[in-house]
Amino acid sequence: MKSRKQKAILAAKIVGVLFVLSIGTFFIFRNSILQKAIAKVSDKMEHDYDSNFSIKKASFQGFSGISLENVLLVPKHADTLLNVESIQTNINFWKLLTGDVQLGTLHVKNGFVKLVKDENGRNFDAFLKRKSNEDTTNIETNYAKRAYRLLNQALNLVPTDMNLENVSLRMDDMGRKVNLDLKKLRLEDKQLETSIGVTADNFQQHWKIKGFADPRRKKTDLRFFNLDTGKIRIPYIDERFNMKAGFDSIRLNVSNIEMDGGELHIDGFTSIVNFTVNHPKIANKDVVIKQAKFDYNLLFGEDFVAVDSTSSVTLNKMKFSPYVFYQKTKEDKNQIYALKVKIPKMKAQDFIVSLPEGLFTNFEGMEAEGNFSYDLDFLYNKNKPGELVFDSKLNKENLKITKYGEANLSKLNGNFAYRAIINGVRQRQIEVGMSNPNYTPLDQISPYIRKAVLTSEDPSFFSHRGFINEAFKQSIIKNIKTKRFSRGASTISMQLIKNVFLTREKTLSRKLEEILLVYILENNRIASKERMLEVYFNIIEWGPNVYGIGEAAYFYFGKHPSQLNLNESLFLASIVPRPRGFMWQFDNQGKLKSFAEKRNEYMTNLMIRRGLLTQDDTLQKHFPVEITGPARSFLRIKAPDSTAVDTIAIDEEFDF
């Protein structure tokens, strides 16, 4: 009788023999198996993707090499997607036994991938659409595992020995064409080098990629630069999105990719030199970042993705630590967004010179003394939007502006000339000072109009430092819910800066400048609150070619600002957001419409509750708002002996 050890040895021998026979059978019939696999792929392409896939010749070479000739993929009723003359590759046989496809070598010669969009659609659409009957129950929902699996699959397809010759990527988007031609790409002994010829409709360039690449150890350090003079231009986006972008060089480093404790860690850095971008939504000129570097530590967990706080961003002379976090919980189907930014103590002048050129034109030439540090803490819980956290804190140390740039904030304290800009056109000049007969000092402006405007535009003007935190939070909540910038949180300080120092253009540059200039104005006590409010009342638009409260009081009521009553003040305060549409508040008898009356009643009650009005102030409420000044000619008033003025599209302006 055989012992247990003898039985185990016998079983092992049987398994070994079967394994050898299986491998032998595979090698005997491998070309037949390969042809069946190609036929299966071809059937799948035709059935699932409505495309014709063919390989003219396919065969095994050596132990695990495969040779393919004339590989063709053509979607039906569309342009050819893939055409390759020759592909030779070597597959890791032992990895294949475990279900992984890992390429050892890859040699491709004479081929192209062509992406086309025309009036009939895109030739790659079928490969992007998920089938309606596709089972999604088994799709990996663990972010860490899913990302790690996809990375492994992608890196396994990158061979350790690669040689591409005369291979190109061709793109044609409704006649906008871009070709990227690789004359030769070589990866050998973990060193990658290639040159790329770029041909677009409006330029040609030659790019170079060179550096270290080790797909098996998941590490790389590549540099991307231009062989010609000048910056690398990014093709296609200039014609497609009206955006011009370019750079001198980019470096990409990946030093670590590993799973640890159920979390995926991806570490490395990327840097860019002289990045330039131009788009009308960003700024009205080129924006240039001379030196930028991102040392990243990315984290993927079961239900979250994060940029760890150990990461850092360097922008010229400025360095800060970001923390970005997104979590999607399964239990309550909640989504949590978090952002933290920490700028350690740095010189104020280093911050100013680190700002991207062209993005902060009003700061160019500004000089400052002292130091500062900054902390931002943002947290949004989708299930609890009311608990949004937005804390912004600037710590100053002997911070002082010693020289202003283009925006000289100190001019608010004296006389200056002001010209509004509407639709890119500068309007007539307004003198802000007593040389202007319509200029009205704050103490000569009716307290009713002062209180009404403050109530409607900025109730906490005299107590805040340029921004209303709660209003800003509500603005963020509204914008997140609507997925668009549908609500602002503008204060009188922000309106003043926007009107006096900035243009009306809706760009990222103008908004960022507005925020920084308001902070400097309010936190360095450059002008008193009273002076700011006085200037504000004397420059804002109050109708067609009507600027300042002095002109407004005369234009609507033929009065001096000191004579305005409560109802007139409520009306004037109501048109500040849209002054040129004032006429729509009146009916064809020249009386306020019911919605305007109700609004004024609401504002009156609000001002009473806030202690800004007394019951005695409301005794004049029975006096109607009657337009008696030149503005009356803009109303659509019916008259038996005259034709009403058509104000549907007012082009004329009142002439002062």
C-alpha cells in the first residue's frame, strides 16, 4: 500500500505531465488558436462596434512571439480608424497563464490611427458608447482597487523593449487637421527617446521626448521639449476653443505606485517652464507662468480620492501646500468635497512678483514690505449644504504697500477723473470732486437714499472688511447646486473697485484682481468707509448716461440729492443693479407697477425692523413715486394727443 507521500509525488507527476501535454498541445495548434482568436475579435467588432477588423497575416514566431501584418480597423460608413503594416510583439507566457497580458517587446512599422469628426459623426463613437444592456453590477466601485487594476493593465501593455517606426496620429475635426508623426520611437534599457513632427493647419513643429521609463517597476522621468526655436504650441485647441497655449518644456516624474493598507499611493512631480495661455475668458492678454512645479502625493481609497497635504505647489517664488479631497459614500449616497490651502510665512514682495504675468496687470510694479501667511479651509457636504465651511485667514507681519502698481488705491482720497466702461467703450469723463457741480458730499445726500442703498446692496458695509462671509458661503452653495456661476456676493467695496479701477470684462483675471484689490483697500485702511461710500454714490451708473447721485436726483425728480424722500430713495436704490431698465417699473400712466410697489413696501418694513426707519418716516409713504425730471420722456405713457415713446430698445442717452 502506497504512503501519503508517494501519493502526493504521483499526483504531482500526473499534474506535471498534463501541464507539459497542455503546453505541447498549445504549441502544436497555436497558429490555429490564433486564427480563431482573430476571428472572434473580428466578429465582436462587427457585432458590438459595427466595424470591420482584419489581419492579412498572423503567426507565432519562436516561443512567445507574434507577428501581424496589415492590421486594419474600419468602422462601417466612416473613415479608417487603424491601419498598421507590421506588428511584432513578444508576450510574457507565464503572466498569460495568470490572466494578465504583459508585453515584453513591441515593434511597429508604418501605421496610423485616424480620428475623424465630420457631418456624419465620429469614426470612433461606437467605441465610446456603453451598451444599454451592459451589466454594471460587477463594475469595481473601490477607487483604489479600480485605479490600481487599470494602471497595471496599462503598464503591462507598455513593453520593456519598444521600437516604433513611421507611426502617426491623425486628427480631423470638421476640417481642422492635426498630424503627430513619430519617425522613430525607441525604448531600450529603460531609456525612451523619440522625436515627433507636428503639423497643424497654422504651424509646424518638431518635439522631443526623452528620459527614463521602467513600466515594470512603475517609474518614469521624462522631459518634453521643442527641437525648434520658440515655445511648444499645443495644436487644435487654438482653432477649436479659441485658446492659445504653449510652453518651453515639461518634466513628468513618477517615483512610486503601490498599494498599501487598501490605499493606492502615487507619488512624483511634474514641472513646466514658461507656460503661456491666452483665452478671452481668462484675460485680455497672454498669461505667463515662468516656473511651476507640482510635487504630488495622490491617494485613492475605497470611497475617496485625494491630493495629500504633503504635496506642494511652487509658483515662481511662492510655495504652498494644497489638500484636495473627494468622497462618495455608499451608505447614504453622500458626496463630500474638501479643499485646504496653506501658504507658510513668506515675503509679501515675493508673492507679488510670483503672480502670473498678464493675470494681475494692476499689480505689476507694486512693491510691498513685510511678511504674511495664509490658510484656506473649505468643506462642502452635499447632504448638509447649510453646514458649508469656508474659512479664509491672512496673518500679517508688518505688511505695508510702499508703491502701487497701475491701480493706485490712494487716489480715492482725492479728486480724480472717472470714466465708466460699457461694452468695452469708455463713456464721458466724470470729475470726482467739488469741481463737478453735480458732485455731492456724503453729508448732503438724503439719509433715506443712503439707508435704502445700503439695505439693498450691502447692509453690513460699515462692519465688514470687504467681504461678507455668510453671503459668500450662500453664493458658493448656490453655484454648486446650479453647477454654474449663477450668484455672486458683491459688496459696495467690490463694486467700487470694479468701477474705479477695473474694466467690465467678465474674465478670471478681472475677478481675481477685484478680490485682491478689495482686500488691500479694506485691510490697510487706505480710505475711510465714509469716503468710500461718498465716492460710490458719485460714480455709479443710475440711468442712460446718468452717473452719480447728483445727476440721478435731477434726472428722475428734478431735485438735489438732499431733497429725496423715502419713496424716491427706495426707487433709486432698486435700479442700481439694472439702471438702464428703470422704465419697466412704470405702467402707461407713469405710475409704479404693483410688483415695484410691493418691493418698496417690503424694503420699508425691512428697514423698520433693522431700526433704520421710524414710523414717522413712513408718514410720507402715501406720496407716490412720480418721475418729473427728464427721465419722464423714457416712459411709455399713453397720451391722447401724442405717440408713446418706444423704449423697447433705448439707444439714446440723456445729455448732461
